[in-house]
Amino acid sequence: MPRPVGTIGETKLKILAIIYQNELYGITSYGYNIWTTLKKKFRCYLDDTNLRNIYRHLKDLNEIGLVKKGISQPAENAPKRQLYSLTNNGRRLKQKFSRYLRILEETS
């Protein structure tokens, strides 16, 4: 059964945790590096065709006001990267995604 629009599932919480941690360490967050972190740290979205799902999650998170799009950043031999950061509302959910932050820290 599909989730109601605007709800936050496990993948979206993981994405929020990744962006939060990236911000702590001064790392830019964009679709591809979020996807590679999901693959490496959480062992999900392992197939290359799953990358498009990450962009859908980011779009949803942007629409409900938990992340915001930043400037596009040029990349070598790749399309421009759309950067993402947490909004204050996204940061307020830290308690909900804190277990994923622990996983990210443990596997660093």
C-alpha cells in the first residue's frame, strides 16, 4: 500500500541523516553522492537504475519543506550538480533520523 503524500519513510529519513552529516563535515549534498552513501552505508538502492528514485525522494523532501535546493555546482565530466541542504524543519526531525546518524558515524 502506498504511503500517504507528505509522510516520511525510512529512505527519506536516511537521506535527511546523510545531508545532516554532510553539512557537519562540510561536504556538499547532491543526488549522486547521497545515492552512493545509501549504497555503501545502508546497503539499499544498489542497482544503478535506482538513482532516479533518490531524485524523486529529494523532490518530495523539497516540496514538504524539509530540504531546499541550493545553487547548481559545475562538475568535471558530468552535468551540473543540484545541491541540497536541510531546512530548519528538516533539522527539527533530527530525533527521528538520529538512529541513521549513528549508523553513518559507526561505518565512517
